[in-house]
Amino acid sequence: MVLQEAVHHAGKMHKIPCAKCQFFTGNYQLKCTVHPSIALSEAAIDCPDYRSASEFYPSTLNDSVNEKEPVHANTL
């Protein structure tokens, strides 16, 4: 019985989306800039303001920046 409850609780914790949200700061003093009082809690599971950090910071942005040729001081 205790094991079932632990597994159920762990499953709920894995549904908390905060760490993947663009508003999540990673700072323990202000975990979320929009809803700091519910950040990293079960109340955040259905957060209406969740925005995926990967959509806000697409990985292709880094690729396009890296493809540019470097600017040398003697060409300025």
C-alpha cells in the first residue's frame, strides 16, 4: 500500500512542467516569474501560463548564429 502511494505520488511529480517552462528561473528565491506561489508544486500541473522553453528558445537559433562567419578586427 505504501509503495503504491509512493509510485502514484512520483508519477504526479513528473507531471509538473515548471522546469521546462520559459518562466522558470531556476532560482530558489523566485522559481517562477508568473506564479511563484505554485511553482514546482502539484498546483502547477495545469498552469494556464505554461510556455515551453524550447519553443521560446528554439535550438535552431543557436545553429544559425554559429553558421555565420566570424568578424575580424582588421575587416572593420
